[in-house]
Amino acid sequence: MLGFLADVSMKPDPTALPGGDVLQQLTNGIGSWALIAALIGMVVGAAAWGLGHYSQNYQQSYNGRKGLLASGAAALVIGAAPAIVNFFVTLGQTVKAK
């Protein structure tokens, strides 16, 4: 009985269960919304940075720059997320049990 439990395997397959296509569409839609939110954040951050700079408001300029960079980093992570997940899945599959 324990020998059977020790020999398990997993091969991720989105078509193995019903609803895999729906989950993929949901993931694509949420990713799109997140990228749109990052774009809006970049535009607002850039506007705040520019207004703060020209009105000599250091705090507004700093917050705008911080918002612009944070939104850019968010877009980078959102775009790279599938590759990052695939990298770690592949790395995890290289681990061999004794």
C-alpha cells in the first residue's frame, strides 16, 4: 500500500477537467484588465510627476514618479508571469526523488 502512494506523478493538463477553457479565458481577461490598470497608473503617475515638477511641489513629483515606476513594474510582472510560472514548473520537474 505505501509503495503505491510513494509513486505518484503529475502532468498538468488544462483539458483534463471540464472548464479548463473557461479558466484560460478568465485568466486572459484578468490579465488584460490588470494591464489596463497598469497603463492608467502610468498615465496618472506621469501626469502627477509633471504637474509636481512644474509647480515646484516635491512631494507630488516624488509620488508621481513612484506611481509611474510601480505601474511599470506591475506591467513587467504581469507580462512575464506566464514565463516565470513555466520556468518554476520546469525547474520543479527536474527534481528527482530518491
